[in-house]
Amino acid sequence: RKVIFPPGSIEVREPSSAARLGGLLPGIEVGVGEDGAPFLVVAEQGGEVDEGERPIARLDRSGDRSAPAELRLSLRGLGELVIADATVALTRDAEAKETSHAEVCRLRVDGALVTDNLVELLLASGGFEDAGARAFLAERLGFTVATLPSKIPLRVVAEGREADG
């Protein structure tokens, strides 16, 4: 089966100060399959470079939850956002199906933002130098430059629908 999470459906829940990232993320598709071992495949929808899907990762899974792995998602015009130690989970929303007669699925990605990657993205925007980017991140995320960790816990959620066919 394949579940589609269109652009704009992905929300960054934690850290709440990173919520704006959700609007920069592409739509994604998550495929669930088994070819001797259960797996999830995560792909970006219609990136700027190509019109089709861009595979991100093939992850081992148990049920509808993946094993931890690195995910890289394109941020419009900036580069790739690295999500370290990401686990991807899909759940079906039975209550929504009863009211809308459509298969609604929820996505949850737990992992960590990589501070050095966030600094690189800020530098790519052209408005920062390294020390300023780290100070900006620390202040936005509730740290000081001295206490800014190398990884920041991340939770992303989305609601999507199973693809037909």
C-alpha cells in the first residue's frame, strides 16, 4: 500500500519553535511492503528537479513502524534537511474512515535535527555567517550558544490518504 502526505500536510510538533520548517517540506509518499522482509519506502513527491518521486529511504519495519535511519528531505531552495535516527510510523484512523468513507492515515516521524545541518541551511540562505547562525538557532530553540546540542529532538506529524490502486 502507498500513503500520500501532500505538501502542506506535514507539521513540525517538536521543537515547537521549528514549526515553520513544515511549510518548507515537500509532500511525501510512504509505501508499505514486504519482499522477504517487511519494509517502508519513503519518497518525496514532485520535487523541483524532477516531476516524479525521489526515493529517500528504504527502512526495515516491524508492523507499521520503521527501524531508526537517517532521512533527508528537500527544503525548497535551501538544501536538504537531515533527520537523524528517524523512525517512521503509520497508523490508520478508523474513526475518520467511518465518517468520510476514505482511508485516512497518520504519519509520525521521531528523530533529531542535526545542528550542523541547520547551520549549513542558514548559511545557504545567504543571511548568516557561522557564529550568527549558531546564535540565531540557539535563541530560537531555547538554548545558548554554549548549550546548543549537536542534535535536537524532532517530532513531525501529518495526515494523508491511501493512494488508489
